[in-house]
Amino acid sequence: MSLKPRLNRMFSAQGKCFDVAIDHGFFNEVTFLSGIENMKQAIETIVEAGPNCIQLSIGQARHLQSIPGSQKPGLVLRTDAANIYGDVLPHYVFSELIDKAIEQAVRMDAVSVCVNLLLLPNQPELHYQCVKNVSLLKAECEKYGMPLMVEPLVMLANEAKGGYMVDGDIHKILPLVRQAVELGADVIKADPCDHVQEYHRVIEIASGIPVLVRGGGRASDEEIMSRTVELMKQGASGIVYGRNVIQHPNPSGMTKALMAIVHQKATEEQALALLTQ
């Protein structure tokens, strides 16, 4: 079955996409809940701002799909829950798929599903689980014409900086992105590297598969805008930002400013001006 109908709803005619991630509550980490305590309100705020997609868990997707009208963002359904995001790694780490993930995605009219490909220091079993998850989903995605977004995520050891810290070493990012492509990803959701001017190497290694760049932890407005402008210049097909939108004092304005960068090639200055309107 063709993936094209759903990809057409996910990406603009120019092949660009801004996906706002609001699936953080899936991971049982209290610090992730800031700004999304009231999910119905958070989702309505982002819908009004008009991104291409909103990334949600199966338990919260109803808030998006119950909104009437034909113009609302597409649903990207998060398919796996993991327990690796706290300051201290638990004795047993996991990344577990929800049951019948692709059937649930079809029922919820998702445009794509998202799954992690995690690489943590000294956690080969977790990486194995993730490879298995991607492989299982790929077969089902092909059956139902569901685009598979794989999130290759290289993380630092917890003792280095605490939980959920990105390792921006491009030499670790490149092979993991390539592994995601080799496993059958239709879309890549990857971390930025330490030196954003090198990101064209990530685009190249993805072998034609569109790359959406993760936002990571909260940063200043100026940093987010300048980084996003450079990432788009480097060849990214778009972005998947969560906390830098939903934890911002003006989530709607931030969404509109980032949409201008992704779709209209706005400069940092133009985007910042939109944010303050």
C-alpha cells in the first residue's frame, strides 16, 4: 500500500514539515510535564497556530482528532514508551511498543508513527530492543501504508550531565541515522550535532530519506531561531520541536515563528519579530 497519501498530509508541497511533539507524558518523568499539565488546552493552542503535525501518544490523540474541521494538523502517533529519561537510570531499562501500534494509528487517522532507536553508553540490550521494535513496525507499516518515522537518539551517560542529554558527536549520530535508514525509516527524526554547519553530512547519510531535526531541551529564543535557520540551510526537511514550543511563554507565537523559518525561509530576525507580535 502506498505511503504517499499520508506523506502528502504530513509535508508541504515543497517537502517541508514542522511537527510539534507533545508526547512527553508517555515517559513517566515529572520534569517533562511542564507546560502540558492541561493537554486539551495545550493541543488546542498549538492547533490554532497551525503546524503541519502534532506528535501525541495513543491516550491523548483523541484531543486532536475530536477537533472539527479539515485544516487541523496531522497526527504523528508515538508508538513506544521508554524509562530512560530520569537523572538516574533504573536497574532495568526498556523501550516497549504499544500493542497493535499500526492498527491503532490507522484507527486514529495518523499520518505517521514515531519510534525510538536509542543508543546509550553500555546499554546494548536497549539498542537491541529498539532495533527489534523498528523491524516489527516496518512490516506492519508497509501493510497499512503508514509512514515510519524513526528517531535515532544518541545519549550521553547519565553521570555526565544527568538524564536525557543529547550526545552531539556527529561521528555517533551518522552511523545511527544510517542504521535507521537501513532498517526502513520513511522519515528520520534526528538530533542536531555540536557544530550545526556540519549537518549536511547527516542529510547525506540519510540517503534521500527526509530528516526532521529534534529540538532537545529548552534554549533561548535567539539560539532556537538561529539554529533552525542554519539547519534548514543545511538541507533539513523540517523540525520536530516540543519543549521549546510548549514550555515557551508564547507557544502559539513560537509555532508561527518556526513555521515561517521552515516554510518561508524567514531569517532569525524575521522569526523573532513574529514571536513578539
